[in-house]
Amino acid sequence: MKKLLILFTASTLVQMSCKTSSEELYKAQDLTKENMFSKNIEGPNFDKDGNFYVVNFQKDGTIGKIDTKTGEGTIFVTLPDSSIANSVQFNSKGTMLMPDFVGHNILQVDMNTKQVSVFAHDSLFNQPNDICINSKDQLFASDPNWKDQTGKLWRIDADGNTHLLEDSMGTTNGIVLSPDQKILYVNEGIQRKIWKYDVDEAGNISNKTLFATFNDHGFDGMKVDAEGNLYIARWGKGTIAVMSPAGKLIREVELKGKQCSNLIFGGPDKRTVYVTLQDRKCIETFRVAIPGV
């Protein structure tokens, strides 16, 4: 008798297991209490050990360390010189990297000593806003000028050298790489446009293409899941829009708050999405079928 071999993708198995469980997907719930953060709550991310960090805990200029089980938090580090971070990433060495929109820098934090220093600075920076990072420790940074409603796009190499990739954009905000790191997505929050670029081995971009536009509200942070679906914080509408790599809107996850500023996948299976809410000054979560990158 011949054996029949059936192959399933990882996402298919995950979705099958979800259907057989009582777990409710895409339903927002609170992780923290309201008003635990400043109005500039942003930049949620996990380090390699699963510790959860969010900027502007209790007040501007801090990095909070949040317990994902209890929702309680402590101040991990306070930034010097009135700096205020907007995003958090970690490089391959575990160093925390953050755009400082007040000091016009990219800051770095030694996770052992908690010493804060400047990783990159450029006199042409506007207000570095959001960053993503690839496997070569190259950062890609959005750099809006909110007053003029314009923006720039930068690459910052592992040695801290800065490279202006594009100027004269709209108000660049959310930024993320595809799972294979060959596509870079950048949105313009006020103009409500999402652009995609091809990324080569050196980190250069080309073939700029309009990926999607929306007719209302704004954009903020973006992330991708393991199948390349794009999760977009729709600031003002209070939803996370999920779009396929082909640009099709799959769903919008409704949140309790309206001013969703950023998000990250986390948890042991990376199927919990953590969302920062600026109007409620708290963190909401929801479960998904496909894990994040």
C-alpha cells in the first residue's frame, strides 16, 4: 500500500489549530491600564530574551519595561538631554537603537550598563521617527518634517554612517521590511500613501511603486507577518489594517482607542499583536492566526 503524504504550510497548520480551539482572534483587549504612558507612547518591541519595551512610560524621555502577563511596568532607562524616543529596534548584538526626534539622532543603549550614546547623527535629519533593521544591522529610517508635511528616507549602516535614500517625500512615518528583506514599505501618514521599494544586497532601494492609498484618517507604524501581510496602524480610525503582499485589504482589526501609533508581534508563538494607543495612553493586544516575523 502506498503511503499518502500531505504537506501543510505553517500558516495552514496554525489556522487549523485556531479553528479547533476556543481562542478568539482579532479581538482587542487591554494589556495595561489607561494613562500609564505619555501621549507619545510608541515603539513597542521585544529583545532576544522576550523582554518587552515601550517608549515614554509614565512621562516623555523614558523607556519602559512592561510585564506582558500583568501589564505592570518599570522605567528601564531615562534618556539624557531631554531626548524623546519614537521607536525601538535591536541589532544583532542586542544593542537597543532608537530615533530621537528631539535631538535629531539615532541613539543606542548598552543593555548591560544602560549607558545611552549617539549611534548616528546627520545635520540633514528632520525628526527621525521610525526605524526598521535588516540582518546586516542596517537601519532604514523615516524622517518627517511635520510642519511642512514633507519627509525623507534614510539608511544608516552598522557603522553609523548615514545615507539619504530619498528626499521630498510626504510625511514619512511607518517603515518595515518584508520577511525576506527584499522589499521596503514606507508610508506617508498625512498623505495616506504606502510606497514599496526593491532592496538589493547592499541596502540600496529602487523601483518605487505605490502600494496602497486610503481616503481617510492617517497612518503610523507598520509591521509584517510571516507570510508578508502588512499590518498598518490607522491613526485616528482606531484600526489595524491588514493587507496582503498584493495590496488587497484583508481585514481591519477594531481597537478600543482611536490613536494607534505602532504595533509589534510577540509572545511565545509570535501570534499576539501589541498596539500602543496615544489617546488612551495604554497598550492593547489581539491574537492573530499567522505569526509575525
